[in-house]
Amino acid sequence: PDGYEGFIGDSPLAAETQHLEVRRGDVIALATDGLWDNLPEGALIAELEALTSGKGDVQQVCNSIALLARRLAFDESHQSPFAMKAREHGLDFPGGKPDDITLVLILIQ
């Protein structure tokens, strides 16, 4: 921002925006790459089923997903999405990828 040395910033006007139609029961997951790099889509969907089936509340499911991603990030035998993508590009990066993991879940009611 203007006036701060050593920082690089963008104006809010540079942000990308999207509009989505939502319905009751939709779940929106916003997360950092630490989650997406470590948690396969199928595992995320399996965890989210607790919300859609009424077997868990949003906070419980959010915590469960974040903790699973964290555990997988340190699992050297896990075939993480990051490791699979790295392999497609000729890089040997086995296991999970330790990184920050931030997750926001929104259940439309």
C-alpha cells in the first residue's frame, strides 16, 4: 500500500469477483492452498457429507477437514494432489506438503 516501504499490494479494485447462484443446502468451501494441495477431492466430499446428512455442524466439519489436511500434509506416504501434479511435471515430491491451512465453510440455509 502507498506509504509503506517493503510491501507490495494491490488495490481492492484489482480483486476478482464472481457471482454464484446458491440454494438451501449448498456448501461453500474457501481455503488456502495448504488444504487443496493435501486433501484429495474425494476426501473433502466424504467429510462434507456429515453436513448434508445432518450428522455434524459446520464448525465440527470445518475442524475435521482442517485437521485431516494437516495430518496428510506430514504423511510421507500420502499421494497428495500436490505430489501427483508435481509428478506430472517430472518432479519427485512424494507425500504431503506442509503449508498453512485455513478453511472457511459456509452452509446456505
